[in-house]
Amino acid sequence: MKKFIIPFVMISSVAHSSEMQFKFKSPSFSGEGFSSHVLTIDNQEKNRQQKIIDDKKAEAAKAAADAKNTNLARFLNNLESRIYATISQKIAEELFKSGNENASGTFDVGGSNVQWSSQGDQITLRITDAGGSVTEIVVPVGSLAW
């Protein structure tokens, strides 16, 4: 047994060691870099919430666009445009008709009031929208050459 101990003692070398230290890796526990850690988490939460809001808005906008793009919606829009064009054409014909120097009229369309009148040398078109804003168009008839 003595033969085995002697070679073992001769082979061994000096071992060095240091004190073992435990350190948390998470800034939540260690405190190192805690403020940037909290800001990162807060930023991620805000981004996630904003993405949910943006997704809901995009979905609502897509649904509204799809509703406007149906065949019936396009037909009604086209019909409405043609009706307004016909009304405006009839008013223009009435205003510029010879012998109709003192013609006037009024009608309501889409919550707006339209008044028109011809005073011989000028034609006045007055549009009052639902909010009360007034747009007035005056056309001097005497200077127009038809």
C-alpha cells in the first residue's frame, strides 16, 4: 500500500482557488441595469397595446371599405351622382333661360339649403350647409357671350 501513496503525492500539483460568488443574472433581483430593464418592459407593453389598437382600427377601416365597395353601394352612389347632376343642370337651364331674369328658387339637399336667383345681369347661388357655413357664387351674366 505504501507504493501507491508515494506516486500519488508526487503527481499532485498545487491547486489554486478563489472564493465562489453568486450573482443574479436578472436585473430585477440584482439591481444592475434595473432602470433600463424596467423601461424595456414598459416599452414592450406599450407597443403591444398600440398594436392591438392599430389592428382594431385597420379591421374597422377594412370593413367600412368593403361595405362601400359592394355592387349595391356603387349603384346607389352612381344614381345619387346622376340625380345631383340632373338637378344642377335643370337649375342652370332655368337660371340662364332667356326671359327669366327674375327667377329664383330654393331646395334642401343632404342637410344643406340651396338658394338661387337671377337678377337680370347676375346670377346668385347661395349654399348653406348643416353647420351654418355659407358659400355664395355670383356669376355676371352680362359679360358672358353665349
